[in-house]
Amino acid sequence: MKKLFFALTMAAFTLNAPAQYISPFFTCMPEDIADYLNAANRKDLIDLYKAGKTAKVENLLKGQSELKELADDQLTLQMNESSLFQMKLLPLNDTAKVIAVIRTACAPACDSKISFFTSNWKSLKVSDIMPNIALADFIVADKKSPETLELLDIPFFSYAFAKDKSELIVTLDIKNFLSKEDFKKIEPLIKPAITLHWNKGTFVKD
């Protein structure tokens, strides 16, 4: 944690005040992070959204990508019909920020991957920032059973940033994976979501 804090604090000294907002980070991020939106696409999305227009562009795969939400520290982008991209600035201190990126794919159950970066886009180790998320986090403690575990043997974890808070909502997206009959059996046995709280450079469970 000390090494992480030092690295992020040093990175913060390279920033000027406007770069504390998410828009400049989004437009200048490495191409492989939002791999079918180039810098011009991203700038167009920001400009269209700020102008009050539908913020939609043709991406590099000839599909449509739309900026759905934009705040000072967070944005949500519909990359295509089945994938979502979220980005958030998380405070480390008065100047240093951690950039967090979620990519979610749905087919139809949604599964997410999360990445963390310094303010100059150096990758950070996820395990230094996030606790391990396991199926056991979602099973009601007094209702564990072999049947529960059997039905949930392929869990799908979907991530989303909370609005106006430094929180991460992790959802067990099992409804879109199981049959209606199996989901009805398992629904009373599970928590649909858990919340992770941002605390001094790491996410922590309740």
C-alpha cells in the first residue's frame, strides 16, 4: 500500500488542474483500452455530449458507440449492443487520482473486468486495490447447500460504479444465466449485489 500511495502521489505532480476532470483522461487514454474508439472518436463523443446532442459516433468496427453519462469524475459508454465501458476517477488525496475502468460484456449474462491505472496510464495491480470477489460473498450464510453451489458453479460478476459516490457495486448476474425455474429456486439463497467502498486507495467490502 505504501508503494502504491507513493507511485500515485508522484504521478499526480504531472497533472494540471483541468486534468483532474475525467474528460481529458478519456480523450488521451491509450488506444488499446477502448480499442475500437480512437482519440478523435472520443473527443467527438465528449463534444457532442457537452453540446446537449446525442453523443453517438461510428466506431472503428463500423458499429455505433454512445456516451450515455458524463460527470466530472465518471462516464458511461455503450460500446455496442452487448458491451459497456465505464471509467471513474477515484481520489487518493487532494491531488492524486486512480483511474478505474470497467469493461462489461453481456451474452446475455453480464461479466465484467476491472482495471486500474495511475494518472499517466501506468497499469496498477488489481489485487493491490480490489479484494477477491468470490461466490461465497453472495450466498446467504445460513442457506449454503450443495444445491446452491451446484447451480452457481459458473458465476458472472458484473461491476458498476455508483453515481456520486466512490463505491463499486458488484452484482451476481445469475438471473440471465439460469433457467427461470432454477433462478426461482436460488433467488432466496443469494444476495443480488454487494457494495465495495473506496478507502485510502483500496476498495473494501462491507
